[in-house]
Amino acid sequence: MGGFLWNLGAFVVALGILVAVHEYGHFWVARRNGVKVERFSIGFGKAIWRRVGRDGTEYVLAMIPLGGYVKMLDGRVDEVPLAMQGQAFNHKSVWARMAIVVAGPMANFLFAIFAFWLMFLIGVPAIKPVFDDVLPNSPAAQAGLTPGSEITAIDGKKVRTWEDVNFALIGRIGEASTEFELTSKSGQARSTTIPLAAWQFNPEQTSPITALGLVPVGAQFTLTVANVVAGGPAEAAGLQIDDKLISVNNEPLADWPHMVSIIQSAPDTELALVVERNGERLNLTLIPERRESSERVVGYAGLAPQVLPVDEQYQFDLRYGPLAAVGAGISRTWDLTVLTFNMLGKLVTGAVSVDNLSGPISIAKGAGATAEYGLVYFLGFMALVSVNLGIINLLPLPVLDGGHLLFFVIEALTGRPVPEKIQEIGFKIGAALLMMLMGLALFNDFARL
């Protein structure tokens, strides 16, 4: 229950900030164009706090924290007195209306730059992209990558951390190959092309890096149990924290990945487990729970290993000075924007499965996890969501900012507004498509629980 409340609280804080930023973009530009703003609301439904400012705008915090809105004086919605028509949204030029509509998403992009700037100013703990091992028969092995090398660039773009590598690889989903630039242990530079035809991965089960066949230098997983999930198969088997895993079905365990592979390949199957506890060996029976996805069926035990820290030679703080952090923030926001548009295109073409869509539950879990890790991670999370919020609002669906913008662009080109009947039909279609997307995202969220 505590974890749920933490995730919910972090989600409400993050979404509240991002919605306020988005709506303030609309509000600020509307005011600069002489439009009267009647209400600025964060959230929907019943108001839990309200205040009328000296500017005549009613500021509201509402109960349902899943969005917000700016209500402007608009003759299409209400009757506007003749004396106030100059302050009505619909009486402004098409260029002013376009500026007001696009200001919300633009505010989200500016916030992402600010969040990344602050994150880089504080400093982000990072690990150099050096890999310890290359898995046999993997795309990386086919390309002849050798353990101990450091990745310096992917497809011509410099990478400094494993996070950079992860983002670069996600952008290559559906492509035939990728180009790596590497530096070996001896300092020799080389480049190689890695074929991606056989590269497939489920983001819920593995990372693109592991699926490529690379084992990053990083935290070392031991065979000692650090956590047992309450109510899970491991707890039912009698496993406890600090138990050392020795063997499964009389097969000695080499390492943690070995244990994972056995569990995942044995759903609903009895496994004879030998563990060491307080110097004594015990025999336990573990039956991994069956978990299904659209791609495969795997076993799940509900336990986690103790982790040894990363060797200090591979650790560093990714930190910039105040001016350099601005450039780094702009660059990271741009990269995320390009990646998101790229992934949206691949969703449409089918190169990326719709199973990868996430809804509010996944976002809440991400908010809670990053908030637990600390401020810099929470800032990075908010920047990521802010970029996605900006892009989603620019989609040409009539219920979103992008749909309004599309109608105004048509009006600017033709010299007359789009007929209200066509706009109404567009809003209905847009609302239906948006509800379908939200329903699919929620379905994916529940499937991952």
C-alpha cells in the first residue's frame, strides 16, 4: 500500500507540474494577444481550491489530476458583449490563434530543456559504455565485437553513457543494421556494422542492449537473495533474504543469469532448489508462476539478488557548467523529440508493437521509481514525459492542440474558417481515436501488473 501511495503521490506531483507548464503556455500567449482568460484550471471536476486574481481570471485546483485547461472568452461558446468582443479568442487573427494553441506544447519542450539543464548542472551518476562480455550467437557476436571494448559512437552520434546507448538502439528498431564505433582495451579504434535482422526484444523483459548480446560492465549480480516478493512463488517455496542459491535440479548454478534462464524456461514446473542458509544446506521446491505476453510464456519466481557495486574506474558524474548545460539540455530534448516521432512512425507502420504503449499506471510507477532514486532522476523522468506530452498534443487530432492548429492552418491557406459542421465531425472522430489509444494503453498497463 505504501508503494502505491508513493507512486500516486509522485505521479500527481509530476503531472501537476507538467500540466501547469502546458496550460501556462496557452495562458501567457493568450494574455499577450489581448485575450481574456476566464479560468486557469489544473485538474478536472470539482474544485478543491479556487481564487479570483486581480486580472479577473479564476485560478482552480480540481479533484481529478489528469489534465487541465485554460478557458478563454470565446464567442463560439458563449455570448460575448459587444464591448468585450475585442478580447474574445475567436475575434483574434488566425496567426494569433495559432500562436496561442501551439504555445502549450512549446512550453513543454522548454520545460524539458530546463529540467535537463538542471539535471546536468547537478550532475548525473553514469557508467561508461564498456561491455564485459558478448553473448554467443547474438547480433553483437556476429559482428565480431570483443569484450572489454568501449562504445564511443552509434550511427555517427557520440555516446558517453549506457543511457545514450540505450536511446540510440531504441531508435534503430525496425532497421536492418547499426554502425558502432568502438575503442578496444589497448586503445585501438574501429567501426563495425551490426546486423539487426535477428534483433528482437520485449521492453518489459529485457533491454535493447542485452538483446543485442552485450553484457555491460556494471553492477555484479550475486547468487545471494536480497529480496523476496510477498505472496510470490519464491516466498511460497520458503526462500528468505540472505539465502545463497547453490543448485537447481542437481545442476550447479554458475551465476544469476543462469538462475534467471532456468526460472523463465520452467513456468508451472517443480524445481528442486538447494540453498545455503546460516552455513547449512536446505532443499526447497520452487514452482515458477506462469506469465504470458504476446510473444512468449515465461516463468516468474519473485526474488531479486544482492548486487555488488560497479568498479570505480567505470563510474563518473555527467556534469556541465551553467552554459554548457543549456546546450546539453537542448541536445537531449531534441534527441528525445526525434526518437519519439520516430517511434510514433514505427507504431503506425507496425515496425513497433502497440504492446509498447504505456498509460497512466506505467507512468505512475515510473514517477515513483525515479523519485525514490533522487532529484536528478525525477527531473529526467519529468523531462521525458514533458517531451511526450508536447508531441502528443501536436498530433493532428481535433480534440488536441494539433487538431486545432490544423484547422487554423487550413483557414490561413484558404482565407476562411473550416465549417463548424466539419469541425464537429472531426472532434467526434478525434475523441474516438484518442479514447481507443487511451484504452489500449490502459489495457497494456493492466497486463503488466
